[in-house]
Amino acid sequence: EFSLTEPFLVTSYEYDSIFLDPPFANVTPSQLVRCIKLMGTKQRLSAPIFIAYNSKREEELIAAFDELPCPPLTRLWRLDYRSVREEDMNICLYGPNAI
């Protein structure tokens, strides 16, 4: 189990991408970047990142992730969640435009 509030270096297996679906109302993009920095070595930090996040906070998200050596984040498409009302549905998938 991995906790965003208590990240740790992941050494037990190799990974080539990172997928995040955080509780964005409670976690800032800067906290997510800090977490990713703490969980990976320099070469792993360049892995592509895919993240579901509120598009109303897109500028903050992209600015925070610009400090990582991963491919730049762009808005890929809108996501639908059953637990979110239609009028509040501002959640999009962000990730590299091409890998």
C-alpha cells in the first residue's frame, strides 16, 4: 500500500510509467510532485506520468509537474466518474502527448 502523505522510495520492482488518481480536493499538485520525487530514483523520475485531475486547476498542475524530468503533461481527454455530478465534472486525464 502506498500513501501520498507518507511516500517512500520504491525499490522492490521496476516501473516505466506512473498513474495517479488523487483525491484532488485534498492534495495539491506540489504535494504530488514531492511524493513522486521521494518515491523514485533520478532515472525513474523521467517515466511518463498520467494523472486524473480537476481541469479548473490545470495551470497549477502543469506548472508543478514542469519541474520533473518526465515528458510534459497535456490534457488528453475528459473523464467521467459515477460519484461526481455532471455539472461538477471537470476531471480530465493529463499525460504526455506522445510517448
